[in-house]
Amino acid sequence: MKTQISVLWIEDDAGWLETTKDTIESSLRAWGFELVSQNLRKVAEIEKEIGEDLKHKYDFVFVDFNLDKLDGSTDGAKLIGTFRQKNKFTEVLFYSSTSDFRKKLADEFDGVYTADRKFFDDRAMRLIEFYIEKIATVANVRNYIISEVNAIDKILVEILTKVFVTKDGHKKEFFEKAIENIKERAKKAPTKIAKHIEVVEHADLFKVLISPEFSSNDYREGVIRIINADKFSEDSKKKLEDYLEVLKRRNLYAHCDVKDEEKKHILHKHDGAAPEEVTLQQSVEFAKKIQDYKRHFEGILSALSKS
């Protein structure tokens, strides 16, 4: 599930654009989403961009009908005519301060939205909110939270693998502990562990660690030990310590009730406390928090790869 709304914005009044962007960004933050916009001011650049197949690049195109201040001669209708040749399904919102532009558009285009410039904010947000309601279902957000933590697991395992492959002493000690851990658990659940024995024998540390016998918190604690030993930044250490709370909350989402009609998750606490009702917007905010952790851990992995 995405948490960014991507817009190609064709507008020649820079001051109006910045003010309007601020308003929409503020509204989107209340939903837990971020606005990412591209504004091009040269006609040649715009024509090059819109001549491509952009269906996976932008969610919306916002176009001022009158573009007198652009570097080059054109108007919104001409640009969208080019755009529609390869982009049939991207939503387009035209706006203008003149009263006759809707009739001009109706004669040339089907399936475009229009707005008076004075009421652009409201019209744009109605379109965006409708789009969010389609993609950010309660079930989608829950699945996204779980899948992103799984992706972070693999990043942390790559960090562990990279460090212990390059440091023979550490590798031997950690690897032996990993195998001992797996074999010990195998005594308690032999059928569950059987498929991992071949991996262990081939001494592939990544495959050993990514097995179900290790938890997300095992990976977190393993990387904390690396950071303590190698003097990574205090910020990285704190991120890993704080990540424990994210994992605890992820576990609640893994077993939550999904209420699509009410747009809520019902999180059942392990300590017997009353269930917690979480709104869709709150869950999206949690998903964004996980993305922030993911980016930070990717940075640690990147730094190790360069060292």
C-alpha cells in the first residue's frame, strides 16, 4: 500500500502553487499521506514528460487552463491532448479563473474533472480522498504493515550476514550459536525444522537466519550487538531500541479484527486489557512510521556495503 499521492502539476503562478500545495499537504497529513508533486515550468520539458506512458508515475495531473506565464507558448488543453494519447486512465483536473473554459474542454475531452480556481482546494481534495478510500482499505493497510516488517527482517538479516561474513571470528561465534539455536528448537518441533537442516549443512548464514526459527526481535537484538561493537551512530542504536515497540504493535495487527465498513482495526491486547479501536488514518500513520524505520535500516546496510 502506498502512502504518497503523486501529482504532475502544470501551473505558471509559482506563488499560488506553493500556497495551494501547503493547503493540500496539510489536509493529506490528516489522512496519514504525503503529497509528492512535480512542477515543470518550461513547455519543452512538460511536452517531453507528458509524451511518455506515465500511468505508474502519477496518480493525478492538475492543469491550469491558462498558462500565459510559462516559458513557451501553449495552453492546458493542448498539453492534455498530448497527454491523453498515451495516458488514458490517469485522473486529470483542469482549473481556471475564467468562466468559459469548461465548455471548451467539453468540446474536446471526455472524462476530465474541472474546478473554478477559487474552489480548487476543495475539488482536488474530494478527488484525492475518493482515491485514498479505494487504495487504503482497512485490510490493505493491515497487510501492508505486516509485509513491511517482513521486508525489514530481510534488511536486518542482510546486515547481520554482511558483518559476520567479513569478520571471521564474529561469524564463527554467531553462526555456531545460530545453528545451536535451530537444533535445540528442532528437538521440540522436529517436523517444523526438518526443511532447514539442509540449509544449515550448506552453511548459508542468510538462509539459516531467515528461517522461521528466528523472530523479528532476534534480528533487532543481533543488529544492536553489532552497533554496540562497531560504534555506529547513537541514532541508529536508539532506532533499533525503539523498533521493539513497533514489533509489539505489529503483532497486534497480525491478529486484529478488520472492520471495513467502520474503517477500523480492533487490536486485541495480550495482557487482557480491553481491545483498542484504531482508525484507518491512525493505521496509515503507523505504516508511515514503519517506512521511516525501513529507510533508516537500509541506510545502515548501505553504509556497511561501502565500508
